[in-house]
Amino acid sequence: MDFDYQIVSPPSTTILRRVSELNIDIKKFREILNLTVEEFGKLIHDQLKLSEKLAYQFSQILGGSEVFWVNRYKDYLEEITKSNQQVYSAHKITLDELCISRKTDLNNLLSDFQYSSLEHLVLDYFENPVILYSKTQRFEPSPVKIANWIRDCEKEAEKLIYEGRVKTFSAESLNDSLLSIVSYTKVNRIHNILDKIQEICVNSGVVVLFKSSQSGYGVSGFTKRLLKDYRLIVITDRYKNNAAFWFTFLHELSHCILHSLRFPLIHYSDDEFQLASLKTNNIYEEEEANNYVESLLFPEDIKRHIRKCNSYNDILSLAVKYDISASLIVAQIHREKLAPYSWYRKVYRKVEFT
């Protein structure tokens, strides 16, 4: 074979990498393998037994011999049998709690969670995610609840990808689409345009889901790399207004454009328009994303005018003059602490997801 992989990584890592390297459409790949969406999901998460037919198809489509693929699975299964025991010993409390939350036992946890190994489960949902929240955070997020919620969101997004509804991610395409997305910020009834912005995003390889804050246990939004060549963004209705929605959404889109998303980013905030953006947090990527959103919405000349706003009339006149959302102007006033959060909120429109 003309490529080299570590045996300890899941076979699905090799599969997805080869699919990406060969620029194979993932839906077409699923159809060639003659797998249902459910079966393909199990394959991608190492829950499907390798048959002789699959080994032959992998050899023909992805390269390598049939023996390579048979050994790839065999060696990995032997590896994780030992690994799972060690990981469980080191993370017993967390994994037991996860089992209880899913009403299953350790023997069935990976199948229920639909994941390859306990090692990767712990890494991807408990150790690698970067949880960001301001210094005024008033509660400690439950890692198990968040892990279950994120996995449910992922499964929903993965199904769309397996069905061929999502294009391969392109930061350039997403960046080119930003002005179209920003044009919708002036729409008062956000529910009327949710499907439109979702469509723009899936054409750039980003699945966007809208969830209630209650289901997300207080998360404002999160973003992560999905199946190597796709991105997932989930936005909640935590503050129930359109300004907070747009700032959060555009912030997550900025991460997709600017950053590799090696680790998932989960955003909490107790300040309505501060997503881990306090300079004392020393989070470079967060400041970069926030600055990107501000430069997109408010060039310096508009910022100067915003700082002079002292009334509803000033805000509405500025919104008309520059054809921008009055709600976002007020949000920027609050972000810069030019007025208390209780001021000018009449321009906000309610946003609530069920």
C-alpha cells in the first residue's frame, strides 16, 4: 500500500481518510457498498462486522489487499479488548455514570453510544472538548449530560451526510456565503429563514441544528469537525432573542472558517453577548472568532456611529441608514458596555426552539 496508518487507530479512521484522499462522495460510497444508512453508520463507528464481501470492496475502492483489511479489523479488535479494560479502570466513575444515564451496561455501552472504543469515547467527549464560559459562570456543566446530547446531535447530522444531503466542507465556500447569511439578520421572524440558512450551510459542508437550551443543558452553541470532511454547528435558544442567536451562530461559523477544529468547542456564557471572549481568558481562537464577526457586521465607521447612539431613535435611524439589524446594533451596544443590558431591548425579537 502507498499509505501508512497506525494499527491502533479505528478502521473507520482509515476508511474515512481514504474516502477523503480519493475524493469519493460518501453517499455514493455507501451505495456501492450496498449498505443502508443505519448499517453505514455502524460501519463508520466500527460497529459493523467485516465480511469477506466488504474486505473485497474496500480493497477495490480504497486500496490495499483484502488481507490488509481483514488484519486491520482483527488487530484492532484485539487491541481494544485490552485497551477497554485499561480505560474503564482509569475512568470507572465517568463510564458507570454514562451507562446509568443511557440505561445500559458496560458490555453494551459502545453499541448503544455507537462508538468504536472506550478510549476514543473518553477522548472525544470528556477530555478533548474545549468548554468555554465566562468567569461569571454560575454552574458546573454535567459532562455526561453534555456527552449524550452532543452524540444525539452528531447522529442527526451524520444521517444527513450518509444520505448525501451535505457537501464536503469548504471554508472558502462558507466564507463566500457569509454575506447571504448576514442578509437574513434583518428578518424579524427567524423561524421563517432557518431552513434557508441551513441550506446555505450544507452546500458548504456545514450541518446546522437548532435546539432548545433546555435540551443542551445551558449550552449557547457548539461546533466540531464531523466525519473528517464535514462540520457540525448546534445553536440553542439560551437567551431567547434574535441578537444573541445571530452573535452565537456567526461566532460558530467563524470557527469553521478560521480554525481546524481539532477539538470540539462548547460555548457557555453568563453574559448575553460574550462567548468566552474575555481577554483574561487568554483564548486566542475565541477572540479571533469574535473579532471576525464584529468586522463582518460592524466596520469601524459603523462602530463609531453606534458609540454615539443615545436613544431608540438613534438606533433605528442607524439601522435604516446602513441597512443593518437594529437588534444587532443594540447587542453591540451591550457588548461594548455602552449601556446596561436592560436598555433598548424592545427591538429584540423572541427566538425559541422546541
